[in-house]
Amino acid sequence: MNNAALLAAILLGEAAFGYPRRWPHPVMAAGAMIAACERRWNRGGGLRRRGGGAMLLLLLIAASAALGGAIEWVVRDFWGAFVIVAIGTTGLAQRSLYDHVAAVHARLSDADLPGARAAVAMIVGRDTATLDEAGVATAAIESLAESFCDGVIAPAFWFLFAGLPGLFAAKAINTADSMVGHRTDALRAFGWASARADDAVNWIPARLAGVLICIAGNGGWRTMWRDAPRHASPNGGWPEAAMAGALHRQLGGPVCYDGEPAMRATLGAGPAPTMADLARAIAIYRVACALLWFAVGALAWAL
């Protein structure tokens, strides 16, 4: 089977079944490796820290790609396709992303604002204790849009072009960026390589995610092209601005991280999102995922 056919099966299987929450996720192994290397190599001056971070990244990519290649080599027969599909589902997050955002909407629907704050805190890094309904809805919508790229489009894109080695390497880079790619004094130098690698890995997927959101939301093109460059990330603004435009609502703006205020550019125009807008965003996300399935299925058929 070609990679497009395998990816179609992976997308449908992961959407249908997700990943068992009681099982430890394979990405935890990459996380343990990153944490161990950070403790050992994030020392000394800025140049030495950058070197340690670069060495971590290269080791992580090599180990991840080698593992993926080894699995594909071992399961080369027909039945191996089922093994690749089963393993490939662990690299995508369609179902878990939907479940987490839907849980936020469910708490808001029940007028349970504390519960909604706790639910959204599971998927965002900002402070959530004082968010009102609009703040919770905004956080959930932004996470849904950005994670559509990071957790769905990017791993699917790299599997399509490089199979399990590409998928594993992309997930490892994303994990490294989430753990050490921060602009804090302790991690700015060490995490620089991981942050830049994540930017590169997500450059095309972010723009594809924005396009799919605009198609699914029947609009948002002008907002995406105009506002995406305002985002602090070279990639995060594309799906978020597309979602803001599709909803005709404003995303972004000031937030707090660990009690410290952070000023962010605004994306889109209009009032702040409401619970109803969160429901609309979830619907757009589901259609965008279906469009992805259709595109990959059509490619598999053509090949």
C-alpha cells in the first residue's frame, strides 16, 4: 500500500477510536529523553547551551526516524500494513483534540464556569482561573485551531511524504519544542534549535490547516492573509486567523502566563467568542477533518 492509502486508514481509525487514555502514550519516551538531556546539557554559557540543544535535536530526530524505519522494515509483508496503521494512529490527535474541546463546551453549556476553566486548562498554557465565558471560549477556539495544525495536519503531512520515520520525527520535534522551546532565561539558548525546527516542520502544514479551515468555515480568507503575520509564531497565526475570520470573531489579545501579563496581537474583527461560537468552531473543525480525509483518499485512489 502507498503512504496515502495508509494515511487514509490512519486518519479514519484514529478519528473513530482515538488512543486509550489508560495506556502510556509513546511520546512519553521522547519526553523522558528530552528531560534527561536537558538536565545534563543545558549548562554553561549561551554557545554551549545552544550546542547542547542542537545535539539533543539531532539525536532525537535520528532515534525517532530510525525507530520508524525499523518498524517499516520489519513489517514489510501485506499484514504489516495493519501494524503501520495501528502505530500511525498514535501520532495523530483528531479524536483527543475534539474530546478535550467538546468537554469545555459541555461545561459552558451546563453553566459550570469553574468546570469549563478546569477543562480548558488541560489544553492551554495560559492562566485560566479568572477567565470569563468569553475568555474560556477564546482559549478553547485558539487551541483547537492551532492544534489542528500541530496535532493533525503536520503529522499527517510528514507521514504522507516519509512514512513512519517522518511521522515519528515530526512528533519528536513538536514534543521538544513544547518542552524546551520557550523564551525563558533558562531555555532560550538550549531550546533555540528545537523551536526553529518546529517552525520549519509546521511551515507548510500551518498554511494547509488555514486553507482547510477557510473552506470548512465558508470564509475567513481575507482575515487569514491579513492577520496571520501578526501572530508571534510564524505558523500559529494561519489556522487561528482563519478560524477568527470564519467565525467573524476576534481572537488573540492580552493573556497571563504564570501571573505575568502578555500582550498578543488580535486576529480578526468583531466581538469576543461565546459558547455558541465555540460550538461553531467545533463544527468547522469536524468538516475540516472530513475534507482532509477526502483529499487523502482521493490521492490514494489516484496513486
